[in-house]
Amino acid sequence: MKTGTCPKCGSLNVFMEQSGIELGRSSLGVRVRTTMMTAPSAITSYVCTDCGYFENYIADLDKLADVAQKWQRVEPQL
């Protein structure tokens, strides 16, 4: 989606917006738990206007670093 091509249908009609799709009750972003008190993290939303597929990405680089330190890594299945 970030390249402008939909991975589901191949369309080039992909659009993005900061916090374009709200998940949950807060329009401030999503809550990514890394501590007991977690503030919402901003997201960037991508939508294909041909098939409706969408993706959200966490925009807060500090939050991503926290996740990498505190969450369990998923080992690749080879």
C-alpha cells in the first residue's frame, strides 16, 4: 500500500491520510500497550478505493522501538 499499489487487487487507486481510519473510541490513534499507562499512538491509513482493502501503520517511531524491546518476537516459519 505504501508504494501506491493495492496488494489485494493490484489497483493504483490507493489513498492515505493521517489517522484516516479510527479504531476504537479515540480519534487520536490506537493504543499500543508497552507500559501500564498507554497513550494513543498516531497511525497512517491507506485505502484502496477499488476493492476497499485498507492498512494502518503506527506512525510513532518511539512506540515502534518500545514494541521491539518489550513484545515477543514472532519467529519466521521457514
